[in-house]
Amino acid sequence: MRRLALFACLLMLAVGASGEIVSLGQPCRGKNVLSGRVVTDRATGREWLVMVDMNETTGAELLFIDFEKNTGKKFHCPGGSGSWALNEVPGDRLVIGTFYDGKFMVFDLKKMEFIKDVSFPGESYIWNLALGKDGRVYGGSYGNGKLGALDLNTYEVEDLGNPAPPNLYCRNVSALPDGRILCQFGEEKDAVLIFDPDSKKFEPVPKSLEGISAGISWHGYFISGSRFFKGDSLEPTDPHFPAPPVDRGTWYVHTSASNDNMLVVQQKNYTYTYTFGEKELRLVSDFDLGGYRLLAVSKKSELLCFKGENYLVVKPGDKKLNPRPMPVESSPRPTHFLRCDDEGILWGGTMFGQTLWWMDPKTGKYENTAIICNAGGEAYDVACKDGKVYAVTYAGGDIVRYDRKKPWDQKNNVNPNTITYVGRQKGYIRPIAGDFFGPDGKLYAGWMAAYGKYGGAVSITDPDSGDTRLIENPLGEQAIAGIAVDSKNLYVGTSLGGNGLPNKKGEWAKFGIIDPATGKSVFEKTFDGAYSIGIPGYDEPTHRLLLTHGGKLMLFDTKHRDFLSLPDDTPGFSCHSTIMRDGCLYYGSEKSVVRLDVRKRQWAKIADAPDRVSNVAVGPDGTVYFSCGADVYKVKE
């Protein structure tokens, strides 16, 4: 479930007139596997579980796990930070579609090496892959919502455009039995079209496929959910196998885990396999998989799953979960945020993967957790109180309480424990403003609305009961990018961003003062030309609030509701998480760690960093910590 490590040594770096910095190592190691397949070893005939693990620092990693021997191999990908798309294709090859650089990468299963990587120009994601009747591999993109095709002979990529603007996503591509490609576009104006490789044109779906966005072709059928369609006409037909018992509820075919020979069928906690030509379904398991992602199935009907730091092999007849630590060590990853609790323990999290890490900077001991909630995505921030951390997460809008000193039981929602679901409650899923505890002891967080919608909300949560109140769209339908609170007022900054949407047009970002009792604005200011207004810190004794706009810091007097000047040479703001302590903001400005005293309106550089500073934290004893990518440091002033 967890990994424990000690950093090997401390690296002392002299930085001139500012403080020395000491390397604390690279503690963020959480895995994030989004795609997997079973392939046969060309040399031995054994089966491998092949996965792509995310890494923003060293690049994505292709993992080969021998799940019978519990051993593994790791291959560094030539591009990409991770992948949703992994398919085996003719010619003993794997094709991987990457993010955040939008590449097709080709791995030779005989040579066991990458042989090609090709960009899809202008696109940052390739979501999934399908083989067309012309022998090319098709992928849908994010960036401009296009369909692209990789020629497996020449490795040239053809841009087939976006027939459904203004959508930014071509989220799903599926091969139909005749080799045409079903394409689903979103998030602004959802559309599903069929691409014909012969004519190179998009066409409407037949009436029988209306409402279908993805599926698989299997032995002459097209399958989506529990619906089967004839391959020649795409007219509905009965399933090719006896349906599962009606009294167990609805069922569906798990299309991404199924393969050319075997279907995976799920029905609540029941998982079956069906091999082509057999007369009956085979029951593999009848218990909850505990939030594990089902990636693939072996020839022996073994379910192969992944979650956090572990993978899982469920054999027919198994009665319980038997998690296995991944037999391949991950390379270090950047930490998304950096916080320090009252005991001096550092906290962070992966940028994508829904895991946390903690470190005792005095001993160098650190641990990476498994996934803290069942929703995919990432923790954006944690707030610390009474020895616990409270994480706010994308993409389910979960608020999660975790006590590192108590036994781990995420499966039963005990520790970590999701205390509320802001996403389920009202549809706010991305906590871009982070979270913190207010003077009233409540947990405050700022959110962006769900995909395809503009808007935002402030959540106010009782950390014990989980009871949550939302203040929605207090400055109009804009996301909440910054928040602060005192005994009387709530302060918010907004963003024009939206999940799956371009920046909102016809408006500019705002700053406002909100009456928490009514949720109404009592003061607001629009910043012409601004796409986002952040709030990195507030000093309640002086009523002085810091705002950010385009990397510039601004000081606002909340009592007199007017702006105050800062020195003209105040360094710009360029980091994610910061901390306000005793009237001073500690933050990153490119390769410097800066302390800005809002009471005296003076600043000082306290350390030079070896790379761009991404996060800054301060411990209870005043020690300053910061991160640069995967590396974490402390400052010795």
C-alpha cells in the first residue's frame, strides 16, 4: 500500500548572499497508470501486463509486469508524461498515444525497444486509439478536438481535422466492424460522427447508434454497454451469450478490459468473462474490487487491476483482494503542492494520480500513500489540523480527511475518509483555489464547475461532520481561483477558465468581498484584460490582502477598500502553493524564494534555487521549504 524510503544524503548548495539550501531529496513517487493491456512475450510465450505509468519529470514509463512471477521491467518512453491510449497492432508492435505532448509512440515487442515517436502537431492529448480498415491507427485529440491517423508503414500522421467545432475534445474513437471509426466530440456541443477511411469524410451516425459514444468491435458485432449491434447493418441484436441473472441488476461489457478473444462483463460486484464460441459466461469474482481499475484480463480469465502503489490479480474462485506492491520502482515526480503541518511534517501530492506523500524533514523518512479516494484525478491541496490533513480533489470533488498515524483503510472509507462530495452535491469538481481553515474552524475551498459549464463556488465544510455549504457564483458564472476569509468577510478572486472549455468570452476576471451570511457581494472590482485573479495571502491584523494578476502582486486594504503600493521592484509571483506567516508572504519568483512583508511593504530574497520554484512552505519553527519540480529543499538562513 505504501512505500517507505530514506534519502541517501543531503546536498548543500551555497547561494551567495541569501541562505544556504539543503536538498531533502525527491519524495514524490506516486504512480498513475491510466492504460493497460495483456501482451504475449514473443520469446517465451508468457503473458505480460503492460502499463504506461505517468511521469512529468523523466517522461512516461512503459512497465512490463510478469504477474505470475511478480517481476517487472521498465522502459522510458521517448516522449509524453503519460498515456490513456495503449493498443497492440499488427507487426508485433504497441502504439501509445501520449499527453501532454500529443505523440504516437511505437514499441517493438520483438526488439523490446521504442522504434518511433511522431507528434500530432498542435495537439496535447491523444485520448485513445482504434485500428481502421485502411490499416492506420486513429486517435482522438484534446487541444483542437481533432482526429489523427498514424500510418504503420511510413509512420506519418495525417491531420483529419475537427468536424464538430468549437469542441476541444475528440474524446473517444472506436472501430466499427467494417473498419470505419466512430468519433465522439465534446464538451461544448456534443457530437458523434463516423469517419470513413475510404472517402476520408465524416458522416452522421445511423439512427440505431444515436446516443452511443464508444464501444468495441468483436467477432462481427459492435458492442456498447449491454447493447449489441450487427456488424453489417449496425441494427440492434441480442447479446452473443446468455445474459447474467436478472436479479443481480444491470450489466455491461467492460470494453477497455476486453480483448479480441474474451469479453469482460460486469454486473455490480460480479465480474464474468466470455470466450468466443463458448455457451456460458464464466463467473470470475463476486466481490467489490475496492476501487481498483480493471485494466485487462489474462487467457486464464484472471482480472488484472491497478490502484495507487499496488496491482491486483484476481483469479477465478478468489474470495478476497490480494494487493501486490508494484515490482517496478517509479522515477521521482513533481509535487503538486507543498504544506507543513503543526508537527513539522511536510505534505505534498502527485500532479495526477490521487496520491499524497509526507516527509519528516528531520529524519528524511517519507511515505507515499495509495489512492486516497475512488475518483480519478489529483489532490490540489491539503489543509492541516489536529494531526490530520484535509485534501481537496479533482475530478470527483471529494474532500478527504487522512490521519497518517492511524491504520490505512481506504476501501471502507475509514482512513482516508471522504467526508463530502462537492462534485456530486452541486457539480463543482476542480479545487483551483486550494483549501485552508478559517478562524471559525471551518474548511474553505474554491472550485471550478464541472465539464462543459462555466462557474464556480466556495465550499464551507465542518471538518468533523462533513456538512458543507456552498456559495455558488458569488461574482457571476466564473470559477473561484483565490479565497481568503476573516471573522467578517469572505474574499474571492475569479477565473474565466472552464473544464473542457476555452476561457469565457465577453467578461474579465474579478475580485470581490462576499458577506458569508448571505453569499452576496458587498464589493467587487473587474480587472480589464485579466483571465484570473489569485489570492496568495491575507494578514488579518492589518486587513491587508495580496492579489495576483498575470504574475504581478497587488496589495489591497480590505478595511478602506483601496489598493496600496508595493515597491516597484517587487519580484513577480510564479509558483503554485505559498504561505502567509506573521505578516509575510513566502513565495517563489522564477528561481528565487522571496519573503514579502505586507506590514512594512518590504521584500527580501531569502534563497536562490537551482530551478524554477513551484511551491513554498514554512514549518512551525520558521524553517522555509520549497520545491523545484521533483526536488524538495529547505533554507538555512
